[in-house]
Amino acid sequence: METKVGRDVLAPQPARLVARGFRLTPVLMVLPAVVVLLAITVFPLVFTLRLTVMSWELTTGFPPQFVRLQNFARAFFQDPRFWNAMMNTGILAVVGVGLQTLIGMGLALELHQLGRLRTFVLSLLLIPVMIAPVIAGFQFRMIYNDQFGPLNYLLDRFTGGRFHGYAWLADPRVALGAVMFTDVWQWTPFMTLVVLAGLQAIPAELLEAAEVDGATGPQTLRRVMLPLLLPVIVIGVLVRFMDTFKLFDIVYQLTAGGPGNVTETIAYYTYLEGFKFFSLGYTSALAFIQLAVITVVAQVFLRYQKRVRAGMAT
Amino acid sequence: MQAPRELHVIKWDFPPKFGNVTVNVVGDAGHNLAPYEFWKDHFPKAGITIKIIEVPFEGVYEKEKTEFVAGSGAFDVVTFYPAYVGDFASNGYLEPLDEYMKKQPDSVWNPRQEDVLPPFRELYNKWAGKTYALTIDGDAHLLIYRKDLFTNAAEKAAFKAKYGKELMPPETWEDWLQIGAFFTRKKGEKLAGQTLERDFYGSAEFAKRGFSFAWFVDRWAASGDLYFDENMKPQINSPAAVKALQNFVDSLKNAPPDVRGYGYDELRDALLKGSVAMVVQWTDVPKKGANPAESQVVGKLDYGRVPGWRIGGKVVHRAMMPVGRVVAVASSSKNKLAAYWVAKHIAYDMSLEDVSTAFTGLDVNRGVHFSHPEAYVDFKSKAEAAAYLDRVKEALGDGYPEIFIPGAAQYEDALDLHVNKALAGQETPKQALDAVAQEWNAITDRLGRQKQIDLWHQALMSYKVAGLIK
């Protein structure tokens, strides 16, 4: 009987088997992940992309029909409701996220100064982020209630009855502001967390050097801290911008898009088209328009962040 | 929740025992699913286990449609708003019930559809001549007002002095505005001899997105217009419609400041908490108004026909019949016969108990519900209950239907959106209704004009059979 030891065990196999072994093993190992990715990401995306050029009205029972780019033409040229929803979403994204960033930065700077209490205060601040948006919407529906809500009660007490029973959600001039305030309340702590993480990553020697050079507090903030914080702020703003495009729960709970359609966001409108009217082709086109907008904006943000980082490196 | 007392007015029997099957029932969450709780002991005796799936009021259509399209077979008994009966039946999601209703013995299987009021039987239950659903809630609008204010001597005198006529419940929508303005008072002023501790309003409306269109249709339908003409050309932007919407917009001046956020609950509470003099509401609200646990105006309410318009020397009234509820058997159900019996048990066997209690929002819909006022124990007396039922009968006589054809959700949403924009001051009534007409045309084209015309003709036939149009 021949016994193989040492190098003999690892003797080369026939070339054909080696080649096949090298090809199959990694493929087999990656295959489950690829299948899962194809099933849950690529297939829905391709299927939805196909739907964007179809008319498929589930209320009629007619089979889907190829309509070329009509769904996009309808959104861009024939549907004022689409533009209204985009405008509302834009206001919430620019003003709302802007407020979240400013307030979040302010809170982060204050928290950065705190000693041992920082973790405790931060935990309290983060509670709104942990609440489901639909619950936050419900809470604020109670808070804004004109007759029984605590907001009007406090305003009534503090103004001696001069400010009484204001209809926050029913007045078309302020309803979008009320939605925005709820979103700001819920997500400002997230920006605080992001900026605080950035602040804690700034090397202490840089701040000490600024202090030695005689920089005042505002000068240190503007010339040292802000440039260093910019990359993380950009990421935070980008995440919030993308979330704002998906703002649905709060609108659903607070106003259902009303009064009129002054608070209808693009996510809420897409939901109506998809799940109330079952216009699957048009809904897919709306979804892809949002995807395109978010992708373009994300590219702008990421390029900006890259430039900032490159500037810091030099 | 306390189940109402079993009345045994309707005679029924249990079916031969099913083999412990589970029947999944879906419906809008809250008090309208209470009957399954009331009669939970009945189902095991029939060998049936009931599983309730609650869906938010606004989400019923989307939830059921999604499951139907997916073919998941998640539901056996579906509760829905009859505006969608055309959509569900024409797409094959519902089981035709005619054969089940003919099964013997009658006491087990026959839901006595001939006793159901024609508008509900013809519009809520049937599609293309077949019965697909059974009515459990016969909704219609009704005028509800504070009789203590309308009969108060000081208020009557003040009204006469101001307007030169008697203070009466509003007969026309012009009266609605006038009386609404008369009763609107500030905190500190007097109302029926009492100093007001908070602001008081003449009227209130359902002005929130969702069903505000129904309060517009209350005002518009008396003109005699239908939603579409024979060729699906919208008639919604006629001069009469613009006048009706202007009246709706003007009425907000006499309503609480947050009225644009008022849905069913807020409108009901404004009346029952004593903040307004009159509302147009669904017919279940008087039952709640008679219940001291829910109402601060017990014994102070009276009811009447929804106001109308003076046309050709007489006042024409129309009362919108929005929402309503029916139960049906899903065609994908694996236990169709058991599901049918459950639906029939709720829609007929126990229906008098269910519509006469204040614990549900279900409303009268068949003859037997009108002939037993003693069942309505929340009212102070049998006479008061009988008076309520008489007013409801009148309201149903003025009934005006929803759109009912496939695409109803889209047509009604477009109408509601622009009515709401007019209420919010974003559009004038004319602009709003012209926009609705334009959107309705676009919806019809998208859904297939010829098919929609055929469906509309079918709906018109049902309206005629139900006696709602000539």
C-alpha cells in the first residue's frame, strides 16, 4: 500500500479539475448572496422600472399596456398635484432640515461642554428619535388640538386669553409649518448626535493650538471646528434630506395632506396613487422621479464632502 | 363592552355545525366591529371560530384591495364601504350570494333581502343584477339640531326682531347660513339666557380631507344634476354646483375655527359637547346624543331633513348617503359557506340589536328596524325613538348615492381635494369645480372611457330601480 505524506498529499491535481475547482468554489459561495440580492433588490427595481412605461390601473381589471413615457409626461406637464407635492417636500427638506441642522449644532456644542451629565442629557434628547413617526404624529395631533390641546392651553394662559383656540392644523397658512415643527422636534436630536460625534473626533491639540494663538471662541468655532465638522454635517444633512423625501407618517396622522393639499408631500401623494387609486404605472414613475432627484442631490452632497475632505488633507 | 339584550324579534336558527372552521373577518376598527364581540358565543355553537382583523377607517379599501390583488386569501368575510362594490364585484373578488340565500331551511340561510330598503339593496348589495353583499349599515345624512335653543322664547323673539321671521330649523341652505350666523356667539355673551363660558357656533361641518365632498353633495344634489351625463361628461361644475360650494364655504364663518380639521368624531363631539347649534351628520349620532355617557345634550336634540333649495316654488331636499357598510364573502375564501352564515348572521339575524344600540355606529337599513322603536333603549321613551326613526325614514327618502362605479376612489378623491381647496381658500368654488370636471375627464380616459360609460349606465339603472332618480 502506498502512503502519501508531506508534499505528496498536496501534489497537483489534473489541470481540468483545478480549473473547475477554482471557478466553482467562489461562485458557489457568493451565489446565495447574489440570489438574495437579485430577489430583493434588483428584481423589484427592474420590475418597477418596467412599470414606469406601462399603464396598469388595477381598478379596471384591464391588463397592463405599454404607454412609453406618458407617465413621466403626465407628472411633469399635466399634474399640478405632483408639483405641489414636490414643492411642499422641498420646503420641508430645505427649511426643516436647515432648522434641524442649526438647532442640532447648537445643542451639540452645548452638550460638548457638559461633563458627566452629557450621556444622561443625550439619552433624554434622543427619545424623540426612538419614537415611531406615526406615534409622533398622533402625539402632535393631540398637542395641536384647538380646544383640548396643551399648546393652545399654554398660549391662552401666557397671553391672558388673547391667543385662544388657534387651529394649527386647519389653517392653510400654518399647517405645513405645524408638520415641519413636528419633524424638527423628532429629528433634531439625530443631527445633535451626528455633530456631537464630529466634535468629539476633533483632535484636542488643534483646539489648544487655536487657544494658544489667541483665537476667541467664535473664531475657533468658525475657523477650526466648523471646517472639521463639515464632512459629518454633510452626511447628516444628506441622511435627513433623503428621509424628508420619504415623509409620510406624520402627514398621514396630522393632516392627511390637507387642508386642501397644502401639506401633501411627494411620499404621501405617491401612497395615494399607489394604494388608494391603484395606478401602478404612474406610481412607479413617481417613485423613479424621486429616486432620480435623491440620487442627483446625494451625488452633489458627496462630491462636496469629497472636496471638503480633500481641502482638509492639503 | 356590554352586548345589547337579545330581542328575538327576528327568528333564526343555527346552521348544521361546521367542523370548527376559522372565519377571518376584516373591517374598519372600532365600534362597527362590536357585533362580533356582542355575539361571540353564537359562533362556536355553529362550529366557527371568528378571527377579527381591524383596519383603520381610512385604510379599508387599500388593505382589502391589496390582499385581493395579491390573491392571499387572507379574508373570508370582508366589510367595506359600498362605493367599492362595483370595483370588487366586477374584478371577481367577491362571491355571488344568490345561491347561498336560496339554501334551505330559510330560517338558517335566508337574509330576507326583500326587507332591505331599496336604495341599500339595489346599490349597496348588487352588481350587474347579482347580489354580492349584505347591508349592515345604512348610512344617510340627517339634520340634527338643538331643540332647546330653537324653542327658547328669548331666542325666538331675538331672531324675529332681527330677521322678521320665525326661528325654525333650517329648511333651505340659505336658512342654514342665516341661523348659523344668528347662533354664533362669543364667550361672555348670552345664549338661551345663560352666559357663555366659551365661544358658541351656529353650525359645524365635516371639512377635513376625506369626506368633505359629501357635505358639498348635500348642498348640490337638490339641483337634480347627476355626477355625469350619459356620456360621462362631468356635470359637477354647473352653476348650481358653484352656488352649492359657495354656500359650503360661507358656512365656515359660523363654525369653530378649526372646522377644517373636523371629521366624523370632531363634528359629533362639537354637537354632543354643546359647542354648536346644528350639524348635518350620519343617522347614528342621535343614538349617541341620547346616551348620557357620551352626550352633554341628552334630551335637547331633535332631527329633520337635510336642508334643500327652493326650486320651482317648493323646497327640494337631498341627503347624501356616504360610506355605509356591507359584508361580503371573498371569492378566495376556503370556507365560503361558513363565511356566508357569519355575514348573514350579522347582517340580518342580529341586525336589530346591532343598529338600535349606541355602542355601534351601524344604522337602520331594513323594514324590521323601523317597526320596533322599543328596541332603541337609549332614547328616553318609545315615542322619542319612533320620532327619530320617522326622521331617518324621511332622510332616506331624500337619499343621494355615491358614485359606485370602479374608479370611485379616484373620482371622489379629486372632488374632495378641490372642495377642500375651496374651503381652505386655495381656489374659488368655480375654479375648484372646473378642476374637478377636468380631472374626472382625465380619470375616465385613463380607466377606459367606453368601459366607464357602460359601467355608469349600469349604475344609473340601479339608481332608477332604487328610486333615487327618475
